[in-house]
Amino acid sequence: MIVLEKFYITTAIDYVNAKPHIGHAYEKVIADIIARWQRLKGKKVFYLTGTDENAQKNSQAAKEAGAPIREFVDKNVEFFKELCKILNISNDGFIRTTEDRHIRISQDIFKKVLAKGDIYKGFYEGLYCEGCESYLTEKDLVDGKCPEHQKPPKPLREEAYFFKMSKYKDRVVKLLESPSFVLPKEKRNEMLSRIKSNDLKDLCISRKGLDWGIDVPSDRNHKIYVWFDALINYVSALDYPGGGKFKEFWPADIHLIGKGINWFHSVIWPAMLISAGIKPPKTILVHGYLTVNGQKISKSLGVQIDPVEIVKKYGEDSVRYLFAREIPFGEDGNFSEKALKDRLNNELANDLGNLLSRVVKMIEKSFSGNVPQGKVDGKLGKELNIERIEKYMDKFELHNALAEIWNFIRACNKYINEKEPWTLEGKELENVLYTLADSLRIISILVSPFIPGTSDKINEQLGLNLGTLRGVKFGLLKGGKIKKGGHLFNKVK
């Protein structure tokens, strides 16, 4: 029996205090591209996303809306599920932190860390940011405000349970010194610098007197601090500790997160896992923020774009393509409809859409829709550098991988212009059109992680099923019947 290599990728789970914004869409799409690429490589993939529902900001938003918290949360979760569906996200799991299994597993891990002597009760006094649901230090503030939410934190003193995170400083530093633990390296260096410049302090992991959240085991006066509970979703979704999925997929190969929560994932989460006797994840992959007019997209600041409306207007593959092509991974990027229209009209419609349309029409006209049994023109084949594409994907340089794929698509269009198939006959015509049809088969494989719906349409018109990376070789196309369809993309003004 062949045992496939596993690959486990997660996104951050999202607060449900409001509808999703374009930044949520970006993270889910990037994770989906990586997951689909790993499937093309023949791996058994588990892609997890979900919602963070125990946060006090959810409770506050429900009160402001005049709705019962459970009803409010349940309603908003559906918006995030809809987002996954409309973006054609291929997630294998969707975790809600109000699920019974998550509550049980969060409490079990709390008890496990407590039994190890790594949790104690004390008092916390400090500056608390309600937006971050986290205590901040004076050094964290910019002009007296949380840099993330542009609001001054509130002084707070309360009884709380603490996790002895300081105990695990050396082991966390050792993890961070591994080149692959946090990527890009700049984000890893930021965490190393922060942890080395300050003694790693113990972490407050409970809040007292709250009406929403997971009870601290044996002390119902306290709720488990939302970040302690939220991070556990990555293992609760796999039914830790005895579930088959946990045994099969843990440790996570990639936690994909935004840079604002790097500390929680790269420092706090590994310390929790080490205390609980669980292996740390392999890689924390950190992306930048999307901006609108230079401002970070933020629900709390009222700077956002509705991704569902954008997809309805331009199509999910246009949005997916823009995310991967326009923004070098790890950097901040500015979302604009102008850039989306330009990419849609020029690269998707002109380059790829016209290529398929031209080839399909010529095969229909010259061979009654039957793909000719010709030979591949090796000259065009040399224009595709699959090794370079794979190297870019391995380094998460998605924009460069797409650029390389598009170099080949443009080479195919140039090939048509140079060969002028409409002037050819016999074997020469068969070879040219076979080469182009086989190239489209290969293109459909390579673009499938980025624009899966478009890949499906290409294969439907070619009368094929989607292949794998093993099929990215010329000369594998065995005939087929063309099924002419509509335009891959409609241009927009």
C-alpha cells in the first residue's frame, strides 16, 4: 500500500464580530494556493480554517447589535463559510471554537499544563487593549496607543491564572534560531530580537467575571484567555490527542498568519505546546497586510472592502489571481479595483483567454474538434521552465511562479503568431495544433492552484481531467474531443 506524504496547513481563525473583509479573503486564498500545489505534488493535504468565537470583542459586538451572543455568533460564522465557498477555497476542515470538542480539548490541555506545575494564580496589573484582547507594555505603544487599533489601552488589575512561559524561553529561542521555523526571515528576526531584548514574562491566561468564553477547569469564576484557547484550535480540529487525524497530520507543516499575530504563534504557541508535551509546528508563515489607500484594512477602524461583493463583480479567479500576482508574499500590498481590472483585462482575458479561444477554434475548424495526433514542437517546450516554477513555489514566491507561468502562456501566443497555423496543412498543421493543445493541458495544471475554476474550464473545453505535476511533460496528450465553451474571462471597463 502506498502511503502518501502528509501536509497540514492552517489559517488563523477569524473573529466573528463583523463580516469578513478583504484581508480575510487574502489569507484564505494564499493558504488555498499552497494547499492545492501540495495536492498537485501528490501529498495528502489537510487544510484548516475556522472562526474564533470566544473573544470578548464578539460579546461586545453582540451587545451593541442588541442580539443574544450565541445567535449573533452563529449568524456571523455563516458569512465566513460563505466567503470560503465564493472564493472556491478547498479547505478540508472548518473549526469553530464554540464546538464541544474544542471546549473539551482546550480544558484538557489547560489541566495538562496545570498538572505539570506550569500554571499558577496571581494578580495581573497592566495596560489592556480590548481590540487585541491582550496586555501591552509601554514599549508596545505608539504615541500612547496600540499600534494595531489606534486606541489607548485601559489600565486593568485583576486576579488571573498565569502560564510559566518564562520557563520555556531557551527552548523557544532555539526554535526561532532554526531558519525554517518562521518565514520570511525578517519576521523570524523580529521575534528573536523581541524575545532576547526582554526576559520572557509569564503569560496571563484567564479573565475573571466574564459571561462568554470557556470556563477554567475547576474554577468557573474565570474564563480561559481567548488566545490560550484560540491557538488550541489547530489540534482540537484534529481531535487531539487520540484522533486519527491528529496522529496522521500533526505537527502542522504551515501555520499561515498575518504579521500582527506573529508573537502569539511564534513564541506563545510553541511554549504552550512544549509544556503540554506536543510537538511544535514546522513553519510559521507570515504574510503582510493588505491596505486601502495606504491604511491597513481593519474592521475596528472602518477601513475595509467587502470581498463577497468584489467577487460577485469580477469573479473569484480574478481576485485570486490579483492576490498572488500583485503582492510579493510577506510584504504589505495595496488592493485596488484598477489593478484588478488591469490584470483581468490584460493577463487573464487577453493572454490566457485568447490563447484557449484561438486554439479551440482552429482545432474545430481544421479537425472537426478532434485533437490531432501530432508531435510536440520541442522549441516551444523549451519556453517552459518547470524547475524554476517549483523553486519559486517552494520559497513561497507565488508572484514569481505566476510570472514564470505567464511567460509560457505568452510564448504560446507568440508561437501562434509566428507559425500562422491558418496557412498550414497536413502534418505541419497537426504538429502545431497538437503542440498548442498539449501546452494548454500543461497550463491547466500549473494555474490550477491559483485559478482553479479557470483550470476546470480549460480542461472542460479540452475534454480532459485535471492532471498532477507528474503530468507536466510534453507529449502526454492522447487525442480528445474539443468542447467549445464561452470566454474564460469577460473584459471590464
